[in-house]
Amino acid sequence: MNKRIFRIPMPIWLPRWGRFMMLGALSGIAGGIAAAGFEQALTHGTEFLVGRFTHLGSSKILSFHWGVLLLPAAGGLLSGIAVRLLCPKSIGHGTDVLVRAFHHGLGKLPFRGPLVKAIASIWVIACGGSAGPEGPIAALGAAIGSTIGRMFGVTPRERRVLLIAGCGAGIGAIFRCPLGGALFATSILYREPDFESEAIVPSVVSSVLGYSTFMVFCGSGEHMLRGASALAFRSPIELIPYTILGLLCGCVSIFFYYCMHTVETSWLPKSRLPRWLAPMVGGLLTGALACLLPQVMDGQYRFVQNAMTSPGLLTSFYGEAGTVNWWTWAALFAAVALVKCVATGLTVGSGASGGVLGPAVFIGGTVGACLGAVCEAAMPGTFPEGLREALIPVGMGGVLAASMRTPLAAIVMVTEMTGSYGLIVPLMLVCISAYVVGRRWGLNHEQVRSSAESPAHAGDAMVHLLESWRVGEIMEQNWEPVVSQEVPLSDLLTQVQYGTHPVFAVANDGKLLGLISTEEIVRSTDDPQLVDIIIAMDMMNTNYAAVYPDESVYEALNRFRAGSQDVLPVMSRDPQRRWLGMLTRDQVLRKVRRHVEGMERFVEQEHRALAAIKREGQLQELLSGMAPAREHELQRLFVPLQAIGKSLREADFRREYGVQVVAIEQSDGSLQSPPDVDTPLRTDQRLVVLMRRRDTAENNGGDTD
């Protein structure tokens, strides 16, 4: 049950874009504070817990320790209990939750669930669980934006925009990529490269302020991956390994998907473990893998950082830097990438709090490091110096693009995260090729193909149309039912025609004093003795909603929805508040119908194949208006030879054939309904007839009409 939330009135004078900017800014600041607190807690928690038992950035392997084995299980257990007690209905990792709220939840994302999961994910990651902090922060930022929207009483459409803006603030802050965060938030909703265009500007504002707020608490000027800013694309020959890297990243993202999918849909249901206990078992298995490769517990990219900029630390396990066996390094990086996929599936797939964004970036970096080691081992000196290092940040973008289905956002995010602006060309190649290979196996199950398939955009065409029309364009300027305030009720009753529901405007010298609807008249006639006594001033309603001529028709419809008026007075914005005319529901409906009819004619001319759908719809309308519909069905029949050249009246189909002709389909597909009973029938026509169902006739002994 959703609790009622404290409402803050939105200033009426503030335009729609101003509301977006203001609320987006609030979402950004709050999201930046949340990301900074999360980052600090995660850094200190990792050092205090799993950092006491192993060095996550080293190349050391096969190191058993009870702390390494059991800590991930403890983190998973705490996470499972916290979620079970505090938010039992919250299902899915961070980005899944916010995408579901956008498409199917009217932009409502309760704050408690993402907050509990964000705190629980700190325990999971600090205890060595293979998960990332970025997904929970994305969901928490989205929940902040959604909550701010609910506090200010915005519409569902605006709330969805704030949901996305809050996500952009969280991602932009935690990844230190303000533009990438905004692009990621607006593209994570869809499987295809599509953007939520309406949310781009609020997301940019929110992400910029989120990142700036994050800098206040966590410092500025540092990239997530140090040492990459000097790397650049220097030779066309480098396109060969980059092309291979794109294919590898796509394939690894598919393997990553199956690791997650197997745990979520096969292992977890078959184990029949309680939801709160499954993360502990997943954490225990993750700990067992970490005893083989402690690097899979790294949630802060230390191993990837050392693989690129600290070869002395990495070679300490194998010997001096000059005697490094690159094939051995390639095997290590490959093992870390694949085992990280399995460990993340066991951790996040089993239900532990955490995200898959961070692991996807980590896995991509190790895939790039693996390919770089292979190039050094197989063809030493062939490729330009620095290629091995450059493959690491580019690989980060490749797996991120394929796993999240956000290729364009991944390009910008990795560029900002690493400062490697010179690698924009290989990033474009790798991210797009990896996305093409692995897009069918993305990790976000709630994504829809494009905005056209989203329930959130079901009425976009009509909404945009209504927003383009101004009230002044369709209002009725000469409103006839106008009376003075001294008119008695008896005179008003003589003006009410049978079957109508007029709304009288009580006006004096062009100034509107009030409205009198049929409901006010009916209430005033309860006592017949008062009919000659009550005047218009006594019964008029002065508490009415009004609109302005420069307002959109969509905004006017919201006024209709908020009140019970069938008519909205149109007033000028000057201090005199002049009455300009009336806007009625019927006027809007007639305008929409005329537009739709015009569009239908255009569509029929442009796309002739759609005419068949229209004809079927017309047949259904014919059938729905005829009784008894259950016993009869519509059929198309060729004109019988005996009836060619005769009219319907002459052929007498009801007597001769036991059917009733309800329409004639012409050779061009158009329907003539009701049919012309005196025009001779032709061979190129078909008859739409209403005939008894065969099963009904059999039940009645085979009789027909």
C-alpha cells in the first residue's frame, strides 16, 4: 500500500519547461548527495571488510582464506533479510526497476525500496559480492526524481521525465560522466538505439548538478580510470584488433546474459530456497570462486586499473616485467572475465542487492586486457605502442553497450569516465559492433523495442496534436445562452429546450459574472413556489475554472478533468479579465474527429494495404449494431449469377438465399452501407451479408431464415 505523500503546490505562473528545469535541478542535487554518500560508504566499507583479507587489485590467484569464502555469504544474507523485511515486493536489479516504473508504473517508484536496496548493496559489495554500485544508485536517483514529482503533484507524463532525470543524476555522479549519465538515462528504456527525447534537457540539467554536488564531497578532476587520457587512435592498422575486440565483447556479453539468466530462471526456482536465503547461497558460491580468483570481488576497478598503469604490481606474481609471459597474462585476463560473469550471476541473479552496470564495465576492461596480451604475445612490435593499454577502456565500452543495449551512451560514458577523448574512433567501432552482436541478449528484461511499443507513449500522437492547438483557435466567440443577473428562473426554463443541457453565461457589459448549468436549474426547481422568485444571480456558480486563449487544448482538457464543467470560459490575461468566449468538450471532440478523418484519408492514399484493416473495422461496426449478434455472422459473398444485372429489390436475397444484404463492397474496396436497393449488381462487386451461424441452424433443426 502506497502511503500518502506531502504535497507542495506548484506555482501556477511557472511554465511547463520551467517546472522541468526546477524539479530536474532538485533531483540532481539530491541524487548527487546520495551518490557521494554511497561512494564514501562503499570505499570505507570495502577497506574494512573484504580489503582486510585480500588485495583486490593484485594478480594473486589460488589463495584460500575463510574471510574470502564466507564474507560474500554474510553480505548476501544481510541483503536478503533487509529486502525481505523492509521491501518484500521489490524485485529486480536497479535499471530493471526504473524501466518497469517508466513503462508500466506511471513513473511511480516508491523511495523506500531503492533506498533499502542501495544500503544493502553496500554490504554486498563491501563483503566481496560480485555486484556494482551503479545500478542501485541509478534506481535511487530515479526514485528521488519520482518522489519529488509526487510531492509537487505533477502529471504522470512529467513524473516519468523526473524519474529519468534522477537516474541521469545518479549515473552521472557515480561514473563521473555528466553527459554520459544523461544519455544513458534517456536510452536505457529501449532495446533499439532510441532516446526519450522529452527527458533529455531535464536529464542534462539533473546530471550536471548531480555531478557537481558529488564533486563537493568526493573531489574533482579524477577520472574513474587513470592514465587513459593520453591514449589515442594513431594508425589504421589498429582497426584490426579493435574489430576483433568488438566481436569478443559482444560474445562475452552473451555469456554474461546466460550466467544471469541461468541463475534467475533455472537454478533459483529449482533450488526452492526462500528469497531471503538464496543470496546467502549465491554469496557462498561467489566466495568459493574468489578463493580461486580474488579479482572477481573487485567492485571498484582496481584490477583493471593496475592492468593498464601498474605492470609492476601485476607482474609481482609471475616475476620481473622483462620475463612476463603474455600468453599467461592472456589466460589470466580471460579467466577473470569469464569467472566474473559467473560470480555476478550468482550474486545479483540470486537476489542480492547490487547492479550489473559495474560488472559489465569491469568485464569489458578485462576482455580488452586479454586481447592486448594476445596481441603482444602473438605479434610483438606489430601494433603501435600503447595499443595494449588502449584496448582496456575501449573494451569497457563494448560490453557495456551490448549488455545494457546503450551503444551511443556507452561511447560517451567511457570517454568521460577515462578522459580518453583520443579513442573516440575505436570506441564507436567497438561499441556499435558489440551491440549488433549481443543486443538480443541484453540484461534489462523490462526494456521495450522502441518508444512506439511503450505503454507510456500510447497516446503521444494525440497529446502532441492537442498541445499544438491553442484554445483561441477553436473556442466559440459568440456564446448565445447569455443572460443578465436579474433574469428570473421562470424565464430561464422557457429557454431550455427538451433534450439539451445548456450552460447560461451570466454577464454584464462583457464581463462574466458566473455560470448556470442544468444542474443548478434543476436544484432551484425543487420548490415550485420559488420559481418566480429566484433570479440568475441567486443560482449562478462563481467558482468556475477558466482558460486563456494562448493555452494548449491539452492543458484545457486537464481543467475539464479536474472539475465537472462541460464549458470553460476563455478569459484574457490582462487585468480587466475580459470574457472572450467559451470552450466546450464537444468543440474539442469535433476538432479531433475532423483531424482523424483527414488523417485516415491520407493514410489510405499513402498506404493502400491498410485499407483492408479499415474495411474489417467497418464490418465489425456493422455487426455490433445488429441483433441478435450471437446467432448471426457477417460473410462476404460473390454476386450469384442469377442476380447479376438485377437490383437487390428484384433479387430478393432474403427469400431466395436466406441472407440479409447489409453492405456492398465495390471493386476498389470501399463499402456502400446501407446498400442501394435499386442499382443493378455487377460481377466485380461482393455482397456483405448477415446470415445465421451454421451451429445455430443445426441446433434449430437446420432451419434458416
